[in-house]
Amino acid sequence: MRGPVVWTAITLGAGTLLAAAVPPTATSAAASAANTTAARQNRPVLVDCFGHPDVHPSAFILACGDGNSRLAKMRWSEWGPMSATAMGVNLVNDCKPYCAAGRFHAYAVAVRLDRPEPSKKHPQLQHFTRITLTYTGNSRPEGFPRVVTYPWGTGPQGS
């Protein structure tokens, strides 16, 4: 029983640290600017784990619950009304022997965002609802296929 309690405490602590890393005023100002710019240019946004919209993020958390998979060093080549594409790095925790003691490994990845839909909270704003990762190098996380697709922005990230 002690293991699940410790794991829950670690997960909650990590989430608190992530939330505290960005001051609320900076986050809300950036989100407001992204909303306004994206709506004006008819471009969808990418909604993060905290429900904040962003355009051209250089980093992005994929594993909202524990932060064990994230995108970094994102270089966007396209951000249009139907899709967005970038090259970057997927940092994935190997969780060996367990996640808190695991190491992060970097994998070259192509990222594609698509399937824009109106936001439930802000109907004038479109947000991407699918993320596809294509591992471009010779390595990828253990057990992962070369191409991985995730539904996005319809669950805990808010929309």
C-alpha cells in the first residue's frame, strides 16, 4: 500500500512544480496573445496540459500526468489552418528501474499536428486534436512503433 501512496505524492509534487514554474500572469498573458493572434489569422492553436493555447511552442509536454515524455527543440516549418509540422526531439524517460529513478533519452522526431476543431471553451478558436510523431533516426523508445499518433486536446488538456 505504501508504494501507491509514494507514487501519488511524487506525481502530485511534480505537477505542482510544473505549474509553479510559470507565473500565472505570464501564462495568462501568453495564452491571451496566442488566442488573439491565432483567431485573427485563422490558425489553430496547440493546447497544453494546463489548457493554455500556444502557437509554435519550442517545448511541449506529451505525458501530462507525469512529464515522462516531452517534446523539445521544436523547429516549426509550417503552421497553417489545417496542419502544422516541426522537427525536434522527443525526451522519454526509460522508467528503469522505476520512473522516479529513470533516465531521459532523446529521440529525433518529426511532429505533425492536424484535425483542427473549434474549442469548446472558445468557439471562435480552432485547436489541433491530433499529434503524430515519426521517429526519424535509427532509434526510438523501447516498444514504440516508428509512427505514433495521439488524440489531443479533447481530454484533460481542455479544449
